Amino acid sequence: GRRPPSLLLFFAHKTIYPEFLDEALFLSKVFKSILYFLLVMSFKETQQILDVLQQGSVALVPFDVGYALLGSTQDAVDKIFALKQRSKEKPCVTLGTVDIFRELTRSEYSRLVSDFTYPVGLVEHIDHHSPFYASMPSGVHADKRIAIFLNMGGLANSLALAAFISGSFIYGSSANISGAGNRYNLADVEESIRKGVD
């Protein structure tokens, strides 16, 4: 494709991202920044929720498929298990997109998954060679497998992609005591969970 004017790139390097000397890397960074901004603007709750998660806290969030408990750190994942009274033998899921599924699994089914438009949970072998694997919390994968939920609604998709762009993932589970079933109304979420989130 056509290259942007070198003078423009030079100006941008020196004034916005002086640490990037490679034009391709610079353009990738700019694209990701723009996409992140658009994602945050598309759902006003996105940035507020991300701020909570990035502090290591747990958020109670309404999705199209019911209320969910979300976290992105080890402490948050541990708290989700505690709030749900859930055994760590049943891992949390990863909020996903097709790109996240591809990155974490390198699955031969990635192309097929890209055609899904409905909510779906996928269990696949995790790719131990992914640069993200070593920093993932315990309790989000087991027996070399990971569960990734796709197409959970506009807000869920926005959160998953915005977190991925910033180099992290969002983990979670349904907002209910383990085995009690999904909650579709805030009033139906157990009081201990409502009071226990951040």
C-alpha cells in the first residue's frame, strides 16, 4: 500500500511517540489507540469498568446473557471464587473475541469460529507459547484447556477487545452462588455478591 509522507511520520515520531522509530510499529500503535478510543466511546461504561478491573478489583456487570462477575488480576479471580463459593476445580472463563481465541489457542478452528454470531462458550487447548500465558492468573485454565466466551453482547465485546488492545484479558463467571443459575436482574443477585464487589 501507499506509505504516508515521511515528513508527517517524522513529525509524529518526535511529538507524539518519540520512542517508536519503526514506522510500521508506530502506525500499529496509532491504529490501536484509535480503535481503543472508539471502543470506549461506543459504550460509556467501558472505561469505567476497565478502570475498576485495572485496579485489581471485581466488577458486577450486566451482559445480554445475565449479570457477570469480572476481574483481570489474580486477586480479582480469587475474589470471584470466594464470592461464588466456587471450587477452583471449575475455572473462570475468559471474555473473548475471535482474535483472543486465536491468540490463546492457535486453534485450527479459528476460521470457523470467526463465522459465529451468537453467544458461545468454547473450550480449547491453551497455547503455552503465547506471550500472555505466563502472566495469566491461576484459576482461568485447567488440564491445559481454557474456556473462552464469545459474542456475549456489545458491552462484553467492547470490554474484551479494549482490554486485549491494552495487553490484558478479562476473566469472569456468572454473578450467582455456584450452582444457583444465572441472574438477569440486579435484585436477584445474592446480597453477599452485590455487597462484595468493588
